[in-house]
Amino acid sequence: MTGRGAEPDVELLVESARDAIEAAETSDDIRAVATAVSGKRSPLALAHRSLGACSPEERKQRGQLLNQARSEIEGLLERRRAQIEAVESRAAMEADRADLSELVPGTVVTAPGRGHLSLVTRTRDALEDVFVGMGFEVAEGPEIETDWYNFGALNIPPAHPARGMWDTFYLDLDPPESTLLRTHTSPVQIRLMEGAQAAGRLPIHAVMPGRCYRRDTPDARHLAVFHQVEGLVVDEGITFADLAGTIEVFTAAYFGADIHARLRPAYFPFTEPSAEFEITCTICRGAGCRTCSQTGWIELGGCGMVDPAVFAAVGIDTERWSGFAFGFGIDRCAQMRHQIADMRVLTENDIRFIRQF
Ligand code: FA5
């Protein structure tokens, strides 16, 4: 190989990669093109390999050219991949959009149809699949809880002002306010940590889906009976970056790369630091609408690093272990995934809605 003619052939290589990348239309296409233009057997890789036969001066010059070519090709691939993902995720969202238009008279279903799982159950299953794919186990806990598991062990002692964050349904049992319908899935974290600590089964990487209850007035984004999925990781050397990365991977996997997510500082008594996790409202695409109270953003859940007081309540050694936790609304995820303007349709049993899923 000689230095003469090196530049045109590298230019040619970039040009033909550019043509192939621009011609790609689907995720499968772009994957195949990526292998062809920058994979181990691509002309680019072969050109790199042949540098060994060049003189040191030539190697330096041509090596630089080839590195520039590689970063240009990778940039082109990245851009095209993002465009394709955005188009595909928009198309998937569009296909899932709920249609609440009136039934055409005369199309009433006469024969009993075959039933199917509700949208919320299917959303829970889909969310579980995403987290299981990321290495989490699935656990469950009771819906009727004691004050200790729902509040006390979570660093919310009686009369703590944070109790006001959860309007609670209490059971009519003695002593008063000792037993309740869980207001969130966070008590399952406590049960899991207690069990794992007692049995010497740390670390923990688990998600805990389930039904929750609050004396919330139903509106476009709230129900009195709703669902959350809790996440908990307790391991050595866990940092906020692990939490942020997990949420990012989850959002991209569940909502698609097109949806923007952000973390905002927040307060929860059982995590420190804490954050709220929001995505662009899928109803108005961020422009502001009734569903998102004109903010353009929808809160999906809360998260943060497990507070040392919580580890102390379950006897976990904070010298060795650290962890993060999160809790998302499953109904909220379904609402955003399927662009449902008002969450109350999830409970109304309107056959026009149910049959769409
Ligand atoms: C909690 O319940 C915390 N336990 C979350 C958490 C877990 C924080 C672990 C830190 C660590 P919050 O009250 O914000 O936080 O509820 C979390 C999510 O549940 C909300 O963002 C929303 O998506 C959903 N949610 C809450 N209340 C309702 C409701 N009434 N109807 C439907 N979804 C709701």
C-alpha cells in the first residue's frame, strides 16, 4: 500500500457508507448497514488492518484519515438510527392510540366475545418484562398493611408532616389507625429487605408491582384504587448514577427513544437525595393540555437513594450496602403509552374502550 491515492479511497469509503446509511429505512436495515460499514469485516476495518503494511509515516497519516472516516461514519449511523427509532416509536404509539369515538349504531356486539386481560394487567406484565430483562426479580406484598410497614419503617413516624402526602384509608380495627390499605408499594421494599437481611440473601435487585389505595378524588391523572411498580436495588457501591441509568434504560425500552424523560429534585422521607421522574406528556407532546395541567410534563413516579434511616429500620449495614428505590404509577404508564386523556376510563368498563386492547 502507498500513501498516494489514500485520500480519495477513504473519501470513497465514506461516500458509499453514507449512501448505504441514508438508504436504510428500518431498525433491521440500519443494524445490517452498521455491520456492513463499520463491523469487523467492513472495508473500513480491512483498511485499518492493512495499516500494518505501511511505512510509519504513511501509517500515521492514513491512520488519522481512517479514524476521521470512522467517526464520521459512526456519527451518520447514530443520526440515522435516531431518526428511524423516532419514526418507528411514533408509529407504534399511533397504532396504540385509544379511540373513544361513538359506536356506529347497529354494530352492537350480539354474540359474547372472548375476554382478555385488562390494559392495566397487560401494562404491569409489559413493565415486568422490561425490568426482568434488566436483571430484576419480581416480588409482591400484601395490600392490607400495618402502619409500621406503610409509614414507620419508611422513616415516617406518627404525626410526621409527610403523612399528609398520602391520604390514607384506615381499617376499622383496634388500635385506631394501626391497619390500613397500603398507599404505595414502598412497604414491600421493607418486607423484602427484612427477609433478605434475616436470611443473608443480600444483594437485592427487585421490582414489586401491586394495587394501592388513596383517598384521592379521581381526575384525569388520579384514581382512588391504582397500581404502582416499586423498584429496589441494594448492593455494594450503588450510586445515584445507577438509579438515573436504570430509569433512562427503562424509559427508552418502554416508551421508545422519542419520549423525553427528566428527573427533578423532590422530597420523600425514605430516600435521600430524592427525585421525581417525569416524561413529556404524550397527549399534547409537551405543548400543554388538560391532562398535564398545561405543564407539558407528566409525573410517572418518585425515586432516590435509600435513606440510612430505612436501612437502620431493617438492620442493614450502611457501611457495606447502599441502594436506590423508585415507585412508578402503572396506570399512569398505560395512560401515557396509549395516549389516554382521562385515566378514569380505565375503571368505567366501557366496552368501546376495553375492546381496543
Ligand atoms: C410514592 O408513592 C413513593 N412511594 C414513590 C417512591 C418510591 C419514591 C421509592 C422514592 C422511592 P407518589 O405519591 O409521588 O410517590 O406516587 C408515585 C406515582 O404513583 C405517581 O407519580 C403516579 O404515577 C402514581 N400515583 C400516585 N397517586 C396516584 C393516584 N391516585 N392515581 C393514579 N396514580 C397515582
